Amino acid sequence: MPKQTIDRIDVAGKRVLMRVDFNVPLSGGEIDDDRRIRLSTPSIRSVLERGGRLVLMSHLGRPKGKGYEEE
């Protein structure tokens, strides 16, 4: 079975939850390298141009927890 890709899915009139990797390197609040953002734009534009509505989901930084906490 061929791998399902976003360009093969009918998105017209549908809400699409898209997980994007916007976890970019920062220095002093400024973006050092925007490559991850630029590379995701074709997929974002594709959904919008085909009539889909987007909800983008990402994160910034690493978790600061200490690992598994029993409580």
C-alpha cells in the first residue's frame, strides 16, 4: 500500500491538524536558522490552496522536567 501523503488527501472544506517542526534555534529572542519554517510552507500552502483550514501544532524548546516522577 502506498504511503499516504498530504497532497493525496481531499482537504476541501475540512479542518486539518498539522504537526510542524517550528522548534528553531534562537539567540537573544531572534531566530538563527529559519530553514524548518521555510521547508514547511509548501505543505501549509497546499492545504490552504485546496480549500482546507489549518490548525498548526508545534513546540519550542526542550522539556525541563527531570524524567519520570512517580507522583
